[in-house]
Amino acid sequence: MKKLLKLNIIAVLNVILGFILAIGPFGIFPVCQRLMKNGKHMMCFYSGIFLVGMAIIIIAVNLISIKFRKKIVAIIMHLLTLIFATLCYMVPHRMIPIGDKKVNGWEFGLCKDPFCLNTGNEMTCLTKTMPAVHIIIAVLIFLSIIGLIQQFLTREV
């Protein structure tokens, strides 16, 4: 029971949220799976891959935080979780542009319109994926800030 109490609950919650974020874009709340007229994937598909990659890093960082219970490790891990969660918001929204379809053949981003102009179908990246991702990111950021505050206010034992 004492080991369970010493376990960093914030890191455990971040691992769970990271797992949900990792399986979300292609499982629970999938991004658009349709191809463009030229046969390539849309930007949101690549954003989904980016989200999965960031989620795996968030999981790994928090597992390290659970394994090593030093104060400095916890502070660094909370900061890294905060940075990676923020990137999960900024990159798909093109605040930090990565890739160029003309040069690389891919780029991260979201569909421009919530409904496909050709078919009238909804673009799931805007109507399902990103609203769910925003909630997960907000909770990850909140937990990381709480974890940082907790680490700065407590003494190392």
C-alpha cells in the first residue's frame, strides 16, 4: 500500500491519457481516411501520425518519471510532457508549420473546411478527432502544471 501511495499519480494519469491519445487518431476518434483526388493522404492523416508519435513520447517520459522517483527527474518529465502536449496542439493547427506538400509530398495540418466540398461529408479530423484531442491535451497540460507546482512545493524525501 505504501508503494502505491508513493507512486506519482499524475504521471500514471499522463500515461493513461498518452495511451488514449496514441490510439485515438486511428482508432477511437479517427482522422479522415479518404484520399485526395491525386491519391495521396490529406494533411490530417499526417497530423494523426504526429499525434501518435508525440503520445508515445509522452508515455515514455511519464514511465521514466514513475520509475525514477527523484525530484529533478519529475520536474524535467513534467516540463517535457507540457512541451509535447503543447506541440500536439500547435503543429496540427499550423502554428508551427512542418512539411510542404510541394516539396516533401506531405505536411501536417487539418482540413480547411469541416465539410468536404466535393461530397458534402463531414471531415472527421475537425468534427471528431481534434475536439477529443483538445480535451486530452488540456488535461495533460493541466496535470503537468499541477505536477510542477507539487514538485516545487514539496521537499525531496
